[in-house]
Amino acid sequence: MNSIHDDTCPSFEDTLEMVGRRWTGSVLQAAAQGARRFGEYRVMIDGISDRLLSQRLKELEAAGLIERTVIPTTPVQIRYQLAPDGQALVNALLPLAQWSMHRSGPRGAGRVPAST
């Protein structure tokens, strides 16, 4: 079995921290469905605020996971899509998503309650 070595641990922890931020998974999931405009992300991700969506898109762009494309039309259009590293991350997260769905079972059975 593979293990996390000391030299990869900081990178691994940074990745887990980024992916674990609120709404990051939803943004990545929406981006995995193709290039989208800001408003389309807002519609796809129910409950996210404009400020937080903007922040997550900027963070993911800075990390090289999302690409921002400016289309010179009137008005200017901006589209966001997964970069190759973002697609690789989504592919790496698929087994975790499957594991979590399997673990939660029907109607969330087996879920660990949030600590208070």
C-alpha cells in the first residue's frame, strides 16, 4: 500500500485544506461539467453567495485548477473551466466521492454526526 512520505506531506495537507474549504467541492463539480459563466455557477451551486463564489474561483485559479477566459464581446464575457490539473484533481476525488456515497448509504445512514 502506498503511504504519504514526509516530503509529500506538506503538499498533501495543503491540497486537503484547499479541497476541504466550504463550497470548493461544489465549484469543482460544476466546473467538471464544462466552461461556465459566473452566473451559471451561482445557479448550479444552490446557496453559495456571490462573494464566496468569487473567492473560491479566484483561489482555484491561483492554484492552477481553474482557467479564466475573457471573451471580448459586448458586454465582455468571462468563462471559467477546469485546467488540466483541476481535471486531474476531480478524477482523484471521484473514488472519495464514491466512498462517501457508499458509506452514507440510503438516507445518510452511517453518517458521522457533526460535533457540537
